[in-house]
Amino acid sequence: MTLTWILKPFANLTLTELYALLQLRSEVFVVEQTCPFQDIDGLDQAAHHLLGLTPTGELAAYTRLFAAGITYPEASIGRVVVSPRYRRYGLGRELLHQSIAAVSQQFGPQPIQIGAQLYLQAFYEGFGFRQVGDGYLEDDIPHIHMVRA
């Protein structure tokens, strides 16, 4: 499946794009993962938002990207999500490739840090991320910090 990738700062998102990304994040991170947490955390305004759209304009994949010093000392990628309707097409890999490239494009080549769910450690290692520090629980889900140098 071929997606159209759009990267925008918060101020340039349309209301429709903002609604779609918040809806997808809620669908996966709150409902699917049965994890009531404050997804709207005050950081969206500081992020660049990467949207992967299907040919019909449906949001299939999404991340938010931060410059160094906002969420971590390094640049970071967060809220990595693929819609349940579009899983098994390899979109997670394409999303991460696009996200890494977008960080470099927006902020220059540099290390990237993520807070990864532990079960995805091998997936992220395939992109050059390595665990730093100890694991931790975030909303009762095991996580680890990972950095790609």
C-alpha cells in the first residue's frame, strides 16, 4: 500500500487532520491498549506531525516529532501508531523510515530518542535504536528509552 506522507507543524494542521490524528491516537493508545491516560499532553503544539494518508485520504499511520530539548535532550519521535485497519502492510516500518528522515530534514542529522514499549524493542533495534537506562512502567505498560546515534 502506498501512502502520501505529509509533515506539518501544529499550527498548519487542518481541523480535519487534527481530529483524525487525535481519533487514531485515542483508538489505539486509550481504547485498544485499555490505557486511560492523558493523550492530549500539551506537547502537540511543539511537535511536527507526520501523517501517512491512504489514496482515499484516510489517516493510516502517524508520529509526532520533536526538536532536541523538548521531550528529551535529543530529538525525538513519539506517538508512533498505525491504524488497526492498515496493519500487516509493513506500514510500521515505512512510518519509522519516514519519521527518521523527517527528523533529519527538519532538525538536521542528530541522535533520536524514543520511549518504546518493551515488546517493540527488536523492531526499533532494526532501525539502529539501542536501549539506554533501565526499563520503566508508563501507564502500566513496560517501556524502555532507546537512542539512535
